[in-house]
Amino acid sequence: MRIPPLQSHSNVSQRGLLSIAMLMFSVGGLMIAFLAGTKLVFDILRYGILESLDGLVIKVIVVGLAYLVGWAASLLAIRVYGNLVLPFIINIFIWGMLIGICSLYLLILQRLYNQQYDEFRFVAYLGIMGAAMLGLVGLHLILEGHTLRPLAIPLLIINLLQLGLIVFRYVFTPDAKDIFLINDLIFFAVMTAFSIFMLAHIGLLAPLRTRLTYYFDRNSVAIRSED
């Protein structure tokens, strides 16, 4: 009797089960992180950073943990176990996150235009957008050959809108407070720089992507050799 064929079939089944498990972990972790992150962001925008300080560090840690679990599971499922469904789902997450970033950008622009915020709120605005953009870049790194260029177009349109609002606010409205101009310019510079880097695709993330690809390709070969 020859046992190797049955053993090989068993290994294929185990690999398929692991791929499904990684799919569930990745989608579940990312979904939990996005829902909890959305709740956290809107609480900060609604009540302010000072009113949200109670337990804020713990909330940020658990949201970040959920994201890291989903991110790592996605890398394993795609790069090691060759899951073919997850890249499509990650693309949906990427576009969903872009919609969220654009929505946040517009909400923050409304608050900047009204000039009814303090420095703590402004720092919170920068922190929120920075965390959201890092999350988007993290999802981008999961997929091989993925480009951020199409995602830059909506952000560039909002950049242009922000520039128009700045000009209108300080030229055409008599009640504009000049002290808020520096904050407007800082926020505009940060968001525009991020949009241009996405559009230019100058390869700042190339070394990190190469390391990830090399590491997971090596482990993928090891797992396939065990099969």
C-alpha cells in the first residue's frame, strides 16, 4: 500500500483550512478595527479631544491591535497561503477607507473654515488624518503590484477645494481671524504632500515592500515544499 497520496491530500486540506482561517481572521480583524476606529474618530470630532481623553490611550491601543491582527493575517493568507479571494476583499477595504478619509477631510475642512476650534482639536485633526493615511498605506502594502495613483485623484480634488476655501475665507469674508491661517496652511501642506506622493508613486515604500515580499515568498516556498 502507498500512503503518500493520502498524506498529500491531507496536507492540501490542512493548507486550505489554514487559508480559510487566515481569511476569517484578516476580514474580522480589519472590520473590527474600522468600526471601532470610526466610533473613536466621531467621538473625538463630536466631543473634542479633551473630553475624550478618559481611556483614549486604551481605545487607541485596542483599535491598533485589531488592525495589526487583520493586517498580519492578510499578509499570511495572501503571500504564504496564496488566498485568491482576499486580495479582492482588501481592495474593497482600501476604497472604503479612501471614502472614509475623504469624508473626514471634508468634515475637518468645515471645522477649519468655521474657525471654532482650539489647538488641541487641531492636533487631534492632524492625528486622525495621519492615522487614517497610515492605515491606507498599510493595506496598500499587503497587495503586490498595487498602486495608489487612482486613490490620489479624489484627495487632490479636495486639496483644490481646501485651497479655494482658504482664499475665500481670508479674502472675501470680513470676519476671518488671521491667527488661524497658519493652521490652515499646515493642514493643506500635509494633505497635499500626501496626495502628491500617492500620485507620483516615487517609490518611498519600495524597500519595505521588497522586504515583505522577500520574507513571505521565502516562507511560502518553505510551506509549499512541506506539501
